[in-house]
Amino acid sequence: MNKSVFAGFAVGTFLSFAAVMGVKQGFLDTPAYAAGDSNTYRQLNLFGDVFERVRADYVEPTDDAKLVENAINGMLTSLDPHSSYMTPKSFRDMQVQTRGEFGGLGIEVTMENGVVKVVTPIDDTPASRANLRPNDYITHIDGTQILGMTLSDAVDKMRGPVNTEVTLTIVRKGEEEAFDVKLTRDVITIKSVKYNREGGIGYIRITSFNEQTSDLLEQAISNLSKEIGPSRLKGFILDMRNNPGGLLDQAISVSDDFIDGGEIVSTRGRHPEDTQRYNARSGDITNGRPIIVLVNGGSASASEIVAGALQDHRRATVLGTRSFGKGSVQTIIPLGSDGALRLTTARYYTPAGRSIQAKGIDPDIIVQQTAPEEKKKKASAVGESALPGHLAAEEGDEMAGSDSFVPADKKDDKQLLYAIDLLNGARKDAAYLGGGRTSSAMAN
């Protein structure tokens, strides 16, 4: 049996995961201190009695496996918002997300009027090579009608082993009849890092932390540095707004890219083996260039680890609004063919020893966005402190979440424009660190 530890976040559609760690055999064995607790066994007998009564007397026949699954999930979800039972399918989906790649076609899709609508094909994938277009409708997969399927079911049918074929039936505006397109599945990489040049500034957006993130970040920095040139490069903007988190080891690697030594993050749990300290290696791949980190109410977990590490080391200026406040660590324990157990086992702390649980990362520079009326409610993030059953903050007042609105048009993005002005020298702010700082500044 293996278990994996992660600083995860899962609220609504957010999923986040982290690094695979060593296993402690016998994790699920009955603890010695509980072996003689007769009350515990009385409660288990009570559960058995209720289970049998439901099976025998409920108005309709029941699914025994579903009853047990729901009972387990109820036990776990009563602990905190991030502990849960993962079905075999949700466990597989999690593994796909953490790997950052899967066998598929390379299409971003949504469901509309009971059929799958193509949002966009991803560049250099089977979908783009087959000339699928935005607003195409997929009505059948290998001859099976999509109407009546969920979007998840349809996506599962389009994914599959690399080098296998799948036939999609397409309805396209301007075409009189539906037509079939045969595609061969390929390895599709989830691009968790996107980047572009803003004059003499390198803009890097990290959308999540999967197994590809650190490598993609290093490639982005290298490409931007070459494109802009050392004499014109003014610094980098690291945009982690609405980043729900991800792999712990990737958050550590990303932080390590900018920090020249010292602690990145530590975890402390109930047992000594749950206490870990992760340190940066020597070297800064940006050569000390100024960095501005963008965060908001949708920045959680692994993204908060990076923001907290760079802030405590005074290596970056954090700009935006308060982050989500997810400061706990979960352990994923595979249960063979029966899915996996997701259990909160530790809290994590920034290099200065701060627990951000139910508090979040406070930016060095607060810049609010202006959300349209119709989006204000949707953009309001609840924050960890508003989740029922959340772990309480260890000390001090808990803080509410901030908004998560990010305008689609750059000209309306106050946070991004503020960061660009700071790096260009067009705006002054006493909280802006300016030139690159090193980890030694934290001890001053």
C-alpha cells in the first residue's frame, strides 16, 4: 500500500494534488491505543445494525457497495472540507490531472443542448490536425449517440490509449450534413504554464501545479530571457490568480527556481513522521530579476506556498487581494481497486513559520479589480474560513476570502497593469521591492 501527501484544494470544480511520498506500512491497522476501547466496537456494532436494517427494510432495494461508500465518505467529510473518499474513477481522474498528460484528442469542450460543443482545439494535437473548429458539435462517438450522456461520460469516451482510433460525428455550421472524422489518440499535455512578452517584462501564468509545471516554467523563463535580451529584461510577473493549487513537489521546485537557499515550506502533523522541512538549493534562474506575484481569492494551496515562500524571503512583491487560505496537507492512500482515501494529516507553514490556514496570504500591495455587476456575485470567493468544518486558524483572527474576478481584456486588468507599471518604473509604491532580493534578507 502506498500513500501520497499533498497540499490539496478541492472546492466546487477545483482539484489539487501533490508529491508522492514514502509509505508507512500498517497505516490502516487498528491503533494500539484504540484496541482496548470497547466503546469504539460498540459504535461499530451500531453501524452494522443500522446497515442491516437499511438493507432489509428500506422501501426499495439498496446497493450495498454504494451504502458503504457513502458511509465512508460521510465519516471523512465530517472531519474537514478536504478529507473524502475517492471512487476508483475520481482517483483515476486525479492521477490524470497530476501527471499533466493523458491519451486523448486535444479538444476543449463543453455541453450544449445535450451534445458536446468544441470550445477550441489545442494546437499540435489530433484535433487541430483534423481541422476541428470552435463551435463544431460532436453528436456521436464511434457511432454512439451523445444525447443523454454527461459531459464527463463523453470526455471519457474520447480519451483512451495512445495510438488507438476514435470516430467523431461532427455537425458544423455551413455544412448541410453531419460528417465523420477519424482521429488517432495521442499524448495530450496539459499546459499549466503560459507566457508572453510585455515589452521588457516576462509575463508567466501558472494555472495549476502538475508534474509538468516546473519544467514548463524554466522553459518559459529561458525563452523570455532570450527573446527580450538581458539588457532589456526588467523583470517577471508570476500570475497565480485563480490557481487552485497542485503538487507539493512542484510548488517547492517553482519556489526553488527563484530562492537562493533557505527554507521553502514546512509541514507539521500529529505524528513525528508528518513533520518535514523543505529547503531551496543554491541558484536563482532569473539572476535576481525583480518579480511580482499576482494572487487573489482563488489562489489556494500550492500557489499560496509559492507566494508565501517568495514573500517571506523578500524575493518577490505579492500584489492583488488576499488568497484563499488553504493551509492544510492531505495524504492520498490508495485502496487497491476500491479507490483511495484522502485524509488531512498536517498543516503547512511558510518560511517565517506562518500558518495561513483560514487566513490566506496578505499581498504587499492591495489592488482591487472592478467587476461588472453581473459577475460580482460569481467573483466573490468564500475563502477557507467560510467552509463548514474547516480547520481553525491556530492563532489570531480568521480572515474572509477576497474576490476572484480577472478581466478577460488586459486593458481592464488593474492588477496586471499595476504590476507592469511598477516594473517599467511608471508607478512608485513603497511596498515594491524593486531589484532582486535574496533569502538572506529574511533574517534582517
